[in-house]
Amino acid sequence: MTKIRENLSTFFSIFAGVFVVYIVLDWGMDITGRRHRTQTAEASQIGKINGQPVTYREFEELVKQTADNQKSRTGTDPDEGQMNTIRDQVWTQLVDDRLYQEASEKMNLTVTDEEIVDWVRGENPPDFLKQRFIDSTGTFNRALYDQTILDPRNKTIMISVEDFLRKQRLREKLESVILASIRVSEEEIRQRFADQNVKYKADYVLFDPSTLRDTTLRPTEDELKKYYSDNSDQFKTEATRKLKYIVFPDLPSKSDTDGVIKELEDVKQRALQGADFIDLQKTYSELPAADKFFKHGEFSPEREAALTDAKVGDLIGPIAEPNGYHLVKVLEYRNGTDEAIHASHILIRIQNNDTAAALKKARDLTARAKNGEDFAQLAKQNSADATAARGGDLGWFTKGRMVKQFEDVALKMKPGQIAGPVLTPYGYHVIKVIARDAREVKVSDLIMAVHIGPQTKSDNSQRAKDFAYLAKDGSFQKEAEQSKYTIQETQPFQKDAFIPGIGMNNAVNKFAFKNKVGSVSDAFTLANGYGVFMVTEAKDAGIRPYEDVRTAIESQVSRQKKLDVLRRTAADLLQQIPAGQPLTQISAKRPDLQVQHLESFSAGTFIPGIGRDNNFVGAVSALKQGEISKPFEGQRGIYLVQLTERTGFDTTAFLGQHDLLRTQILNEKKNRVLTNWTDELKKSADIVDNRDQFYR
């Protein structure tokens, strides 16, 4: 109870969050009519939805609210890529809400004040209102809830909440109308249960069209053209575009890196002059300190090397690593239970099964290393794995980290000792143990990542703009070559669709479909920097030319002719099997045809050797035990199948799962219908999206 009363102080902030949600929905559906007020230059249109404008001011405010909500959850500001995603999400929400509102009005759906009052003050209030009035035992404090919602000080917020609930209830009514006709039949429930629970065993023969080499089955040109004419719908294609582009990635500059190093050096000096390093770590580190002892091998190679000879109290760094720069203070050592080994190796792989040559080379290198030659140099010159570049250094490892043959030798060696050749699945190894140590260390690790600075980002943006300017006046290819920029190219993509290599980007997609081949774009903002694009291919919607699809048609027609032949072959063989006899008799007549046996499988699972083939499943499930099917076409060819065993339909289990299965099927149908209805609503709507004019 005390906790609930303490939570009451946060009630206004909770409802403020609800109010933000309401704002999104309100602006999306124009509940208050703000959209119809006089537009100003400040509120220029970012788009239209069925003739109703969406102003830049409205849209940007929604984006800001959504970005602020994300920051409150993650603790960091969204980057440009995340901002693009947020803009897409807000735009999609606006479109959905406005179209839903229009559909509700056409159906004369309304929500009365009495409905909202009954909901808020009724026996089962909205969950998001109830949740702050439930104590640790799960009890809902109704008295405190009523007191709070009726408090005059909450009147303004409650008006907003009521509007939000009105919108929610209106959408529920709309969805109820759309989904009213959806039913789940008993047969559907029984079939779902059977698909999941009835098990089959079967024998089958596959007549594979790929095995037919009969040249007489090759289709004629007239047959190919007839297929093209009769099946033109198969060759319809949407309009597509291709782009060449250059990415100017947002990467930290040397200046950004130098700034981080300088800041860490300043922190280091403060620590050396007496400041508490633990406090400095809490203040400056981008990651909290790990309160644990580390074993050898648990640090990065960079930190491991820096800590090799460190003593308690030493302050080491800055150390450069992929995730930033580290300043490390050694706090404490202790003896661990597992001894770690630091080792290097030279790997000689066995080429072309020539074991003798590999062994000879490994023995020679072992002798040279034992005679005092520099092991690291020998590894760089001879080792056949990635460690060669660092002199064969494997770093630190404990038992269980290496393959057994290698480990059995290395764990028995002393520091400075060289052994080999040692045979493992990778080849022959020459091993040198550098050190052994069972100590564990606790450190305070101050980490600063190198982030791109405002000036670096501005300079990068200017480079992209400069290139776009020069490429428009000259040659995209020439300017890229002169500046040594890498040109990339997309695969064909459709309007408003995912752009290969770029992702979903409204501005780039719109540029591609509004401009002709050879057009060069301005610099567009991407998730990882900036991009400049040139249209390299523009294909309109229509039927693909016969020449472009002739090869595919030939393959389809040829396959169909082969299937027809195989279907007749299968039928002839089936007639030669006496009634009640096993399918295996086919192999006696045609040794090249193997009868395959399928162990227990259900209709709703992946069938080994068959895959997910509805025709195959349908044929098997329609058979009586011992019966052989007529020839039928599946995904891989023509089949003959004999059902050898089928488990019974467990009525008791079915009744136990009946309601759950019904709910699953009903929800699947509802989701499918609602998604299709929304898609059709969007297709028929007049949606003008001008975001590319505001965000580049």
C-alpha cells in the first residue's frame, strides 16, 4: 500500500507518457481538427493522405517525441540510421491511423462518452490505467484508483486519456466489423490436429525428370512461343531501377582519435597526481567496471600484452582496441586454480595428401628452432594459418581450448621449450611455450570509444556534396576514379521497396523512379553516412520480352514433357503390380528405380528426401493402409506412393487440444485478413509522400 501511494507521485508523468501516445494517434487521425487550420510557411506539407495534408511541423514533432522515448529507454540519442527508421515508423503509423479513421467514418462507427465512462469506471478498467494501482500481492486498489481519476488536478490529463481510449475502442470496433465473418470449422480443427499428430510410414518411387536425356523431348520454337502467349501473366514484371553509388561512411577522423587519446592522457595524469581512479572510471568510462578476477585469455590480445609484467597499482594505457581506448589500473592479483599457457606455433598443412613432405618440413623447422633460429621469423615465413602475421602467437589458453593432440603436448612443456612435429587434424605443428601462469587479476578498466565528431561529420557531408556537384557537371565514373572512390551497384529493385546494399530509403527510392538513366543525385543521408547515386537502368512495368525468358520457358516446357512421359511410365508399371502387393516389386522390373522407405512422419513436418510438398502429403493422407497411389506430380517429379502404416486419430488428445487449436487457427485467420485488408486499403488510397524533400 505504501508503494502504491509513493507511485501516486509519478501519476502525472505516467499519464504524460500516455498523452504522448495520444498525440501520435490524434495527429494521425485528426481528432481535434488541427489539420484543417490555416497552413503557414512554417507548416509546409510533408505529404498528403487522401487529400488531407501532413505538415512538416506535425510530422517532425511526432518524430521528436518518438526519438525522445527511445532515448529514455536506451540512454543514448538515436543515430541518423535510427532516425530514418523512426521517420518511416511514424509515417506508416500516420497513414494507417488516418486510413482507419476514414474507414470508421464510412461505416458510421462511433464511440459514445457513456462507453468511455463505463470502461474507465467499470469493473475492468483499461490495463494501462490499472497497473500503477496493483500492489506486490497483485491486488488492485480500487479506492485509490477512483480517487486519482476523479481528482480535479488530473482533469486535463484525463481528457487526453479519454480521447486516447476513444481512439482505441473505435479501432477495436472497426477490426470487429472486418473480422466478423471469420469462422473456424470443426473440420479445420480436426485437420490441424491430424497434421500435427497423425503419423505415417510410406514407401515411394520417384520418377525424376532430370534423369531423362531423350532429345526428342526438346520443345520446338512454336511450342515455346505458344507457352509464352498462353502464360503471359507469368512474365509480368514491375518497374525496376538500378543505381551506381558511392558511400561516404561516417568514420572518426584522426582528430577525433587524437581527442580521445588526449582526454585519456589528462585522466591518467589526474590519477597519477592522486585522484581516485575508481571514481574517474565511473565518471568517464563508457562501460561500467567488471567486479571480477580475470584469467589469462579473457582479455583482448592488446590488453593481455600490456598487462604481461604489470604490478599492483600500475596504470597502463591508453591501449588501442577495436572498441576504443582503454586505461587500465591493476588492483589485485590472486592465485587461480587453472594454469594458463602462452604459446606460439608453426603450422604445416598437408598438401595433396603428401604427408611425407609435410612431416619432413615440420621436422626441419623444429630442428632450426631448437638450434636457436628466431621462432617468430620462422612462423612468419612458413606457418600456414592467420597467426603467421604475428609470429605464430596463439596468445594465452587453458585446458580445453585447443585440439586434444596439440593440448596434450603443450600442457606438459616448460617455458622456452620447443616441441614437434605434433600431428592434429589441421596438419603438423611446431610448438613453443612462452610462459605459464595461474594468476588471476582484478583491474579497473576505463574505456572511451572514438566517436565521429561534429566537424568530421560536417567535412564528410561536404565531401559527398562536392562529389555530387562535380559528377552532375561531369562524369560520375571519371570523378570517382580521380578521387579514388569505390563505385558500387545495386541489383534491380522496385518502387517503395528494399534497395539491395542500401536498405529501405524513401529519398533514394524516389530519386531512382523520378529520374532518367544517367541522372546523378544530391548527397543523401544513409544509415552509415552519405551516398551519391546515379541511375544506371530503368525498366518499366510490363511483360518481359520473349528473348529474355526463352531459356526459362524452354526449361519449363521441357520439364513438363518429361513429366508427361514419366507419368505414363509410372502408370504402366503400376498396372504390373498385383493388387495387395508391395511397391518394392517395381525394383524387380526396373532395377534403376529405387523404392525409398519413409519412417514416421506427420503431414505438418519436413519430410526427409521430400521436403514440404503438399501434393505428396495429400496423396499419402488419402490412401488406405497398403494402398498404392496413382501417379501424381510432386515438387521433384512423378511419384508412386504406398502407405504402409498410419497411427490412429487420438480422440482424447484431440478434445484436450481442441480449444487451443481453434484459438490458434482463428488468430492466424484474423491476422491474415486484417493484414490483407490494410494492404488493400493502402493500395486504393491516394498517398503523397514528400519526405525526400525534407530529409536527405
